Amino acid sequence: MIAFIVVVGFFIGIMFGTGYFISAPRYRGAVRSHFNGRTFINPGGVKAKGFRDVLKWARNRERGPWKIGSAIATEKPVERIEKGLRVTFVNHSTFLIQVNGLNILTDPVWSNRTSPFSWIGPTRMRPPGIRFEDLPPIDVVLLSHNHYDHLDIVTMKKIFNVFSPKIITPLGVKEFLDKENVLGSRDMDWWEEVPLTQSTKVQAVPAQHFSGRGMFDRDATLWCGYILRWEGGSLYFVGDTGYNAVTFKEIGERCAPIQVALIPIGAYKPQWFMSVIHCSPEEAVQIHRDIKAKTSIATHFGTFPLADDGMLDPTDDLEKAKAAQGIPPGDFIALKEGESRDFS
């Protein structure tokens, strides 16, 4: 019996030690409406599910089907777009945004797993739509929050070493990157705006989600979306979010007009568990309507099996939601990896 207790204690110690080691540094700053001095708070105080619900979900999972896909032949991106806007889907929440001579990446992930470990965790099911070595010079990286499927530190180190871009992060994420020797990032609070160039600026906007990389940093750093603005155009990268009508209507009013929106549609089943942190395709279409976007492009689907929806569920349900809500097919689209859309 004593030996059993010792073994159990040993494994519990390893679990907590690992959980502490992989936890990100906590943000330290003044109390504000969405920060209580220790943790960040969603708009309206909405909270993500806790540990008991995680266990309930794990016991009763009904996973939809996934299969490994092959690479799609795509052209190497052009080096710069001086006029207009080009949006290229790489994978998951990673897009190459080319506008005003700038090359911008959102939540770049080129690793095979979204996990603190290389041997366990959600596995890539489709290759990136652009090979890392085919990337044009990257000027800016936008990071929406610190989850592993959005802040892939292996990829960020490669990007930093090759391109040394400006890195825009929510409050608290800079310290983690600095600790990993990915230097020069700029933390932003909700509604804060900074210039990227003389003609292009970025604004951080609220989202409904949570943050954390280990067992001891839950909500210790901020999460957000971003609005890019330039003369004659704008793009809204929603990031990762559950549906919050008040928040999205406010963003639609304060940031109008929104030319292009990148809206998540995946990791939404079961909805009793996921709806607080991940919007469904039906809710994504409602976001499109709330913010009055001219065109929306789907994100957060088809690459990593993070929830119980199958590989094709998000895009199938998106088509059903568009039809049910009377959205023309071309107003909200899902691109294939490596596929681009141009906007004037």
C-alpha cells in the first residue's frame, strides 16, 4: 500500500511539475474592467467551462470522422501586393494577408502538433497551404492569444530568426515570447490602436475566449481579435471566440465599414461545452451579419481535430447556415489550403 501511494504521489508530482513548467508568465498590470489584477475577464463576465466539465466531455465524446489529407499544389505567393488586398489561407487560423506592400501572418502554425509536446496532442490532418520556405518576407505577425493552436512557439522562433517581423500580441503574451527569445513584440489591450506603417494601422478588439498553456496560467494573459485599417479598406481577424451578440454588434458599429472578416467556424461540438469559447458555423454567420462585413472567410477548421465535430462538419454546416439566414454563397466563403482571394 505504501509503495502504491509513493508511485501515485510520484506521478501526481510529475503532472503538477510539468503543468507548472509549461505555464506562461502571468500579466502584471493595473486593474481594469476586464482584468481583476490576476486574471482577465470576458465581455459580460462569461466564463469558459471548468475542469469537471472537461472530464464530463472526455468521458462522453462522440468524435466525428477525420482523415489525413494530401498536399494541394499551389503557387508560391508573390513577394508583395502594392495595391489592393490578397488573403491566402494557410491552415487553421493562419492566413497570409498582403496589403499596402505589407506581408502579415495571423496565428502562424507550421508544426505537426498543437501541443507542448512533439509526441502527443492534436495532429495535423492537412498540410499547410504554403510551405514555410516559400513564404515571402514577413513584416508583421498578429497573435490572438497563447493557446498552442494559435501561438506555436516552434514556428514563431523560425519566423523571428528568418524575418524579424513586428509581432503584435494581447496583454501579457510579450513576456512569454521574450522568455523564449522571440524578441520585439508589442502587447495591446482591447480597443488600443497602433500604426504598422504610415498608411496601415492595427487595433485590438474584444473576443470571448480564455487563455493558458499550462495548469497555473488560466486567463493570466489576454485574448483578442484585430482590425487592420488602410486607406480604402479594412480587415477583421476575429481570432478565437464564442458568440457574444453585444460584443460583435459593438465592433460592427465602432469599426465600420469592415471589408473582409476572417471568422472561425470549427471546434464547436458538443455545443454545451464548446459554445462559450468557439462559435458554431451558424453563429459565425450571425457574426458576419452583426459586424456587417462585406465578405467573410472561414477560419479554424479542417486542420487539427480539437473537438467532436468531424473534418467536414464545419464547412457543411456553414453552407446550411448561409442558406437558412439568406446569405449569398459568395459573401461567406471557405478557402482551400493555399487558395487566395483578391479584393480591390
